[in-house]
Amino acid sequence: MASIVECSVHPVVLFTIVDSFERRQDQHARVIGTLLGTNVLGVVEITNCFCVPHNESEDEVAVDIEFAKNMFDLHKKVNPAESIVGWYATGHGITEHSVLIHEYYSRECNNPVHLTINTSLSNQEMAMKAWLGNTMGVPGATQGVVFTPVSFKLVSHEPERVALDTLIQGKSPTTKTVDIFSDLNHVGRACYKLQEMLSAVISYVDNVLSGKTPADNQVGRFLMDLVSNVPQLDTEQFEQMINDNMKDLLMVVYLTTLINTQLTLNEKLVHIRQSSSKEF
């Protein structure tokens, strides 16, 4: 059984958890659910999740295990690469019923990760913590589970980053609509951001060489790896590569527009044909 050495969470997981909390029944203080993703040699990547109905009181807790199994089977048909990697719960932290729920998920996967999210927004923040359950006690006698925190990080793929940037634009109460950028606008914004980062790196290197900023060996090694990974291309080859990629992008945009126009024209022709048939 490999121990967890790294844990990462994607934004869609957090959105799903918050949505399930907002849709909960009034009598429920918190919601729980299953975390889906991959676990490769202790490196856990949580990419999806779903809510699991449960009833909880001071004395007992009941989880709809049949619902959890059916939902996992449905998710497995859509994305066979995802498996159960743990479970989540909203609230301040570990409760007396967390051990019982964790025992169930321990039978579904090895070293399940327990993710807690404080949806009360204390201090205008949504605190998140990841836990691992460790068995303690005398072998063959009474044993218990102790939850220990584990570090995790938020990661996102490029499409998720684009969606997050769009959502951030609409956070202002006065902003009712947000315009979606075209592909060319995304390319322009990416080039502008790349130019800013290169300017920051050049400024840092100049300050280190002039003695204004103390040298950092870790940053130096990182910059050396970054430079060594850049392919050695002359100006003409680089411009040719950029132009070829731009032509491919423009071709995709042109074909997309052409297909949309063809579909619209087809719908109008079908509507005209149906209208003519009704008249006769």
C-alpha cells in the first residue's frame, strides 16, 4: 500500500462541492460525497466528485451506499480512467462520524483522502484541508483511526484556467454579462502575459548582476533549467513556426464559421420546405 506523497485538486471539484452544499436540504448541516481521480504511486489527482445523500444526527450516521455505487458506475462509463480516491465533507473539520464514513471509503480504495471545506466563509475565506486516516492501536485488539493533515495544491488545466478567468471577470456586482474572448484574443493575451513574465525575469537577472538583489541558488537553477528547455531556433525558424501555427488557427476558425453558416442555411431551407408542404 503506497502512502500519499502528493495531492492536487482541480477547480471543478470545489465548484461541485459548493453547489451540492447550496442545494442541500434545510435540515442538513453539511454534505458529503465521493472524490474521483487517479492515484499513481501515491500521487493523487482529484479531478471530479459527486454528492452522496446521508442522514446524520448526534448518535448515528447513515450513508446511501447504494446511491454511491450507482453514481460511481455511471461516472465510470463516462470516464473509465477515474476511480475513487477519497471523500469530502463540508464543515469546520473532523467530526465524531468521520471515522465511520472513512471506514467505508477505506474498503473502496487504498489510503482514501478526506477533503474538508469550510463553507461558512469565515473571514471571507473558504478554508480547505486534506486528511489521511492512520490506524492506531494494538494489533488484534481495539484499534482506532487518527486523521493527520496532508499538504495539497490547487491545479488546473488550460481550459479550466480560461473558465476561471472568465468567472473572475464577472465577480463585480455591477457586471451582469461577460464577453467570451475569441481564440485570437486568447493568443494575444497569452503573448502579453508571456512578455510580462520575460520582463520580470530579465529585470531580476539584471538586479542580481548589479548587486541590487541577492542571488538565490534555487531560482538560478530554475532559470537554468528553463533556458536549457527552450529549443535553439534562429529568428527565421521561429517566425516560420509561429506563422504556421497561426495559419492552422485561422483555418480552424474559418472552417468553424463555414460549418455554422451551412447549418443555419440548412435549417432555413428545411423550414421553407415544411412551410411549402403545408400550403399544398
